[in-house]
Amino acid sequence: MIKEPGYRLNVGLIVINHKGKLLLCKRKNSNNWQFPQGGIDHNEEPRDAAIRELYEEVGIKRTICGPIT
């Protein structure tokens, strides 16, 4: 993990459904697209932050969640 002053640790998610389709989210007030992402709260594990952000950002309750290795 990179811990730089002025930056909040965060997680990014790559979401692929059972048909192999990839989820990209359009940013508000912009023509840019991105993967769902968000900050890690104090004393929160990255995996827990990823599950929380997935629901907060796009309303998906996870069924499988794991790192890409």
C-alpha cells in the first residue's frame, strides 16, 4: 500500500458478471468512465471496504469477492 500525505487509501473493483461482461461506471458531470472505487475507512480492511463500496457505488451486494492474483 502507498501511504502518501494528502491521499486517502482506497480500493478499486473489477466486476465481471457470469457472462463475462465488465462493469464500468460513468462519472457524474463528466464523460469519463471508471471502475467502481472508494476510500478505505480508518481501521477498515481493504476487502471490507471493497464490499462496502460496491454496494454504495452501484447497489450490488457481493456474491464472490476476492483479489486478482
